[in-house]
Amino acid sequence: MDAKREAATAIVRRLKVEGFTAYLVGGCVRDMLMGRTPKDYDVTTSATPQQVLTLFPDALTVGAQFGVVIVPHEAGNVEVATFRSDGIYSDGRHPTEVRYAQTAQEDVQRRDFTINGLLYDPSDDQVLDYVGGQADLHAHRLRTIGNPAERLSEDRLRMLRAVRFTARFGFKLEPALLAAIRELAPQIQTVSAERKRDEIVKILTEGPARSGFELLDESGLLAEVLPEIKRMQGVEQPPEFHPEGDVWIHTLMMLEGLRQPTATLALGVLLHDVGKPPTFAIRERIRFDGHVELGAKMAEDICGRLKISTRETERIVELVRHHLRFKDFPHMKRSTQLRFLRMEAFEEHLELHRLDCLSSHRDLTNYEMARRMLEETPGEEIKPQPLLRGEDLIAQGYVPGPIFKSILRAVEDAQLEGRIHNYAEAMRLVEERFPVNQP
């Protein structure tokens, strides 16, 4: 038993010793039944938040207004929620009234999906199922507890969660649930950008991403949350370079190749060709002139809309901006190649290029060249210590200004290409190419 589960089990046992009813509940029970290791463990109990605080004085009351207390543990915090029955959800996220319930059976009726409404009593190793969740697990089916439209209207993020769970577990959406999502899809716009972002990132990174995006499209959510991706559909590509089909199919194939990616790589893959639909033109053949530059700007705008952090946005935009540079890799000067290799998170650039190739022409020649150079070149050669700095130039009589950038770049080029190796050689190059008394 892992440490987090032990901590949650100890909380359940303590509550029961004190005369309260308590169970493990939700996703942890679902994952345990599926043979997966849960990330977190939640507890549901008949004890009120104040009673929980009395038993666990170090607990945090961050969600006490909704009957939720966080019990800290070195293995991981455990959320302890009092049995409750929610009132009307007027804002599409929070109930206007929270009433404590008497039984666990009443409590699970407020939850979203049947597979998340299961209870587990660690005292006797018993699963309690009041909502048919075990049958749905066995049938690989995602179904809401009660009326789908009502459950989705209570918290509209549940539409994206439904897609995520269905794709992640390889399930099927119950037809009534799929129909409800299609009807309510426009209401996803009322959900905060941060909550939508988190679900989209999980769809991309928890896998399988392709299935998730196909279901986003089938459910009508794709056009609502990422209309730029929806517009990839039907945008043809030159068959000599892209025999696989249109931009949408190409992107789906790349998503299918993702294996436990970082969020930035996954979003870079998703957005790498986002500039193609608006730049589509036919001149002798299909062209997308300027799609990289436009795509980088569009990626930045999309990241801003989704409230993605500045640092992650910069990396995603760089992935989009540089994804075609590999086609020129064999013809680059060595100094240019090495500067490319030392870009931040170059491994993500390399992996995006590999997926791009495998999802189109399947020629990995340039990928293998870059990969071998990265593996075989020592770090001190990729990013060596500078032979000259600005103060060295000043000491030789150069006046600080824009020329310094050109001088230092020329010196580093020669260093990276192995033409100079020390300070004296660097100064000789400078004196020859940039005489101190030049205008």
C-alpha cells in the first residue's frame, strides 16, 4: 500500500473510531478498481468540518464553506468532505446552497459520473456502489449520475471532463451524455479560461491525445474551445509532402504519437501548423506562405486566451516558430547548427520534428543528423565559454555600441566552427575584420 493510501486509510479509521461514517470516495476508488495507482485519495464522512478539525487540528479549512477540509500529511494532503446534498447551481459551477446529508448514499447522488461515485471501506475491503459505477467500469462506458443535462448544467466543465475520462480510459460516451454535450457545448464559454486550459492540457498529456481531440470534435466542443484547430479540417496539403491528408489529419497523427509529453511539447504539436488554414493558397501547387510566422503569433494569442504562463507560452511559440528549421539543418554552418542545438528545451524541438516527419513524408534523415550531433557533441562545444567579452573590446580601444554585437557574434561563429581557440586568435580576428579606427 502506498504512503498516500495509508494516510487516507488512517483518516478513515480515526473517523470511524470516533463514531463517524467514513469512506474513500471518487477517482481513487475508480483507479483502484481499474488496477491504476491513484494520484490522490479523497475521504467522505458524516463528520462536519468542525468535527474533522477537532480530530485533526492541523487541517486546513480552504473549502469549509462547501463542507471540505484538507488534512495535511507528508505523503500528500487528503481532502475530507462532509456528506452533502447540493442545491441549485446558479453560476454553472458552485451550488447556491450546501446542505449536509445524512448518508453516503445521498452524498454520491451529487457527483458527476457513475465511475466517480464509488465508495470504498478499507476496514472490510468493501466497495459500495449506489450508482451503477462498477457495471459502467466493466462496460467501458461513461455515464452521468442522473440526468446528463442536469449534471452538465451544474458544472459545465464536466463536458470537458467527460471527454478527458472517455479518452483516457478508452471508454465510450453514453449516447444520452454525448447528446447532452452537443446541445450544451456553447455553454462551455462560461467556464473560466484557467479551468478549460487545465482540462485541455490533461487531454493532451494523459493520453491518448488523438482520441481526446476526435471526441472534442464529435461532441461539438472543439469549435467552442479551440476554433483555430477546428478550421484545420478540410485544409488540403501538397500530396508530395503530405500524403497523409489535410492539416487536421496530420495534426491528429502527431497527437497520436505523443508519449507522456510535457504540456509545452503537446501544445507545440497541437499548434505547430495553426497558421496553415489562413495562409492556404494555390499557386502552381498548394502553398502556405508565411504560415510559420503567422502560426507563432496565433499560438501566442491562443496561449494568452487560455491563461498559459509566460514561460510556457514562450516555449510553445518557439516550438511553432522553429519547427521548419530542420529542413535546412544539413546546409547550416556548424555555428548555426550548434546555436540551434543549444536552444532551451531543444529535445522538445527534436521530438516535434520527429513526429512531424513520421506523420507526413516519414523521412527522418535530418532528425537523425541533429540527434546524433546533439548526442555526440560535448556540452562545452555546443555552448563554450566566450573567448572575448565587451570589456576586452573596450580595453583594446573599441567604443561600446551596436558594433559590439556583430564583433562578438563573429568571434563566437569562428569559435564554434573551430577556427579559433583562444584569446589571442580571437583578438587577431577582430583586428582583421573590425579595425579599431574604422568609421
